[in-house]
Amino acid sequence: MDKYQIALLANVRKQLQEWTDQNEEIPHEEVYRFLHSISGTSATIGLNYLGDRSRELMEAVEKNQKKTWNYAELNTFLLDIIKICYQDEIQSVEDINKPIEISEQTANVLLVDDDLSMLMYLKEQFEKQGWYVLATASKEKAITLFTN
């Protein structure tokens, strides 16, 4: 995944988190702008499925003309977008609980950062140096990986 794709997904996550944190009604226009931004940028940087899905949802928003959205409604409506943007954190319980084989000859590091761009950059740099790297933006997943 290139840096532009990572940046877009991080921006989408940031907006979704802001809506979650504010716990208020979200205006129709704001939802439309959000989807419009995703659809335009996605196609340009090669995230075609995300762009196509955003356009479909944008058309549904246009037809609905709902005045405001509560976060639960919006979360359900945007489920496909959310799945795509958090895809790297979706992992089966079996994978999380699978023991990690640690070799004495391989350096190991666990990276945790909510800045996805930085996380990917650091992971790449450590791997170039021969380290075995586990990287996550989820503190819960990091704790699970560390304690297993």
C-alpha cells in the first residue's frame, strides 16, 4: 500500500473517530462531503473499490436527504467503508492468540502507534535492518501480542 493510500485511510479513520467522540448528530451535508471526498481521492490513488462504494453511498445519501444522522445509524450505513478502512486491524481470534515463534537469531520488535503512516514507515525501516516486526495501531491487540 502506498503512502497516499495509507494517508487517505488514516484521514477516514480520523473523521470516523471524531464523529464517535463528539457523540452528536451529524449533519447530512457533512456525511455527503465525507463520502464525496473519499470517492474522488480513492479513484485517483488506486483504491477503486473504496471509491465505487463511496459513490454508491453518496447517491443513497442524496436520495435520502436525511437532515441529521446519529452515530449508530451512520455506523451501520458506512459499514463497508469502515471495514475497508480498518481492514489491517481485522484479524481472527485464532491469529491473535497463535503463539509467535521467536528465534534467538532474529531481533524482534513490537511497534504500536495510532499514526498509521509512521507505523508503516517504522516497520519497513526495521525490517530492512533484519528485525522481525509486529505492528499494530490497536493497543488492545498490542497487549495481546506482547503477553502471548
